[in-house]
Amino acid sequence: MPDDAAVARDAAEEAAALGHPAVPPDATAAYGAHAEQVIDFYAPRGTVDRPAPLVVLLHGGAWRAPYDRWHVSPFADFLARRGFAVANVEYRRGAVPAQGPPVGEPGGGPVAGRWPETLDDVAAALDALPALVRAHLPAADPGRTVLTGHSAGGQLALWAAARHVLPLGSPWRLDRPPPLRGVVGLAPLADLRVADELGVCGGAVRQFLGVSGAAVRPSLGASGAAVRPSLGASGAAVDAVDAGAVEARYVERLAHADPAALLPTGIATTVVQGRTDIVVPPAVADAYADAAAKAGEVVGVTLLEGVGHFPLIDPGVDACAVVAEEIAQLAF
């Protein structure tokens, strides 16, 4: 349990990182019909002699609705001022339930993620990106693309870089590795099993996978297509309540969503982690790096002393410059 000083420091870091004014993009394009299926584009600032490396950014926020892409728009602008072209991806997240305990009470508040829509969106965005970049971000070089994401967005970035090693039949599987220079996870939920064991973000992992408590949302069938729950006589979804069935579904979905289960990828991967992070503790990054090593792959881990969870996306602090350098090492 973090002490009061650690909690206060984390709150101050969060307030600083999220206190910057949102930065409007240079262009926005849709990759689907839903209002949240959009990508904001930031062109590299200043004189550009040749197409700039493309950074694809996936925001965090525990896959929950109150946190959208706007809170990382200052970070996107920071990267654009460092000479990168940036694609800031939005995706569908969990929502505040219409019924249940109010926000702030035990069991209340927004749910983390939408299964399988959150992963549907990230896959669709990445698949649509080359054509959208050609149309809306001509200063970008898609041949020098680096994926990055913060917190829950870090899980999504690592997952998107590993789609070619998803289980056979997965609806998101690629036949070949995505054309990436690399991926940089920023305090990512890189090992979902360990993050769940540590209670990261208040049970967000199981909510994200649709297996929180007794509720079980759509499964992946034998064909890999999403299978919706059966409907009862009233038309309401019938949820499995057997604890064993819930745990089996949890394990099944980990195989499709957990970056630590999707190794090796053959794609250069770096994790940047604050040593004093109490939101996503360093143990999660350590577990992912250990899983990579067991799979015969080396994952770079950059640990920042005296840094918590939010400075990694805060343009006002030095940690953000370290992140930009890690991306540059892969992109240039």
C-alpha cells in the first residue's frame, strides 16, 4: 500500500500532466462509423527537409471513458515539435453503467474497456492508417513508424505490435509482422495477469476483458469471431455466474489480449517506466521483460529515478524528453 507521501506526489504529477491545455490537431480523419473511431494528426513543426518518422500514439486511462485522446494532445504536440509526425488514435472505451453504484462508491464508476470493441478499434485504426496518413499527413514517412502508448494505451501498443503472433483464428491476427520500426511502452500494462494480481487501476484488467465479477461479455468462438451471449426470455443477456466458467473465460481472453502472452514478436521493443510509479508499478514491466527473456527476446527497459506514472506524458518535465529520445532511437 503506497504511503501518504507517494499518493500525494502521484496526485500532483497527475494534475500537472493533465493540466496542460489541449492542443488541436492539424487534421482529423475517421477510420470507422462510430464517433470515437477517429485519428488526430499532428504535422512535424518547423522546416521539414524530408518526410518525418511517424509516431502512432495510444492514450491511457485504464480503458475508461472519462479519459480520451485529448489528455495526450499536449504530448502529441511535444513530439511534433521534436520533428515527428504524430497520429493520436481514439478508440471505444468503457462507459459509466446506467444502473449500479454511483461514481466514487465501491463498485461504481466507469467500466474499463469494451470487449471486443476496444481491440476491434485499435486493429482497424492501424489497418486504415497508411491510407489516412497519405491523405492527411503527407509530411509523414510510414516506413519509419513507431508505436507508443501510455499505461492502458501501452498495453494496446504492445498488443498491436504483436498481432501476427495472436492465436490462430483470432479476428485481429495478421499474416505477417506489422511494418514497424519498433514500439515504446510508457508504464504499460504489459503483463495483464500480473497487473490483475496487483489490483492495478481497481480491477480494470478483468473489466477490460469483460470478465469482471460474474459478468461475462462476448467470447471468441472457434472461428475467432465474437460470440454474443444468449438472450433470455426477457431479452436480457444471460451472464455466466459460475466462478470456474468466469476464470476459464479470463484465461481464454488473456491469450488474445495480454502482451506478455504474445512473445516473441521480433519487433524492437522498449519500455520506459518510472521507479516510483504507484499506478502501474515497475513489477508489471519487470514481468513483461522476464516473459520476453524466457521467449528468447530482449526488451529494453529504461527505469527513471524519482519518476511516477504521469511525467512520461508531461511536456513540462524531463521524463518526457527521455521518452522522445527512446522513440527517436527506433525511428531515425
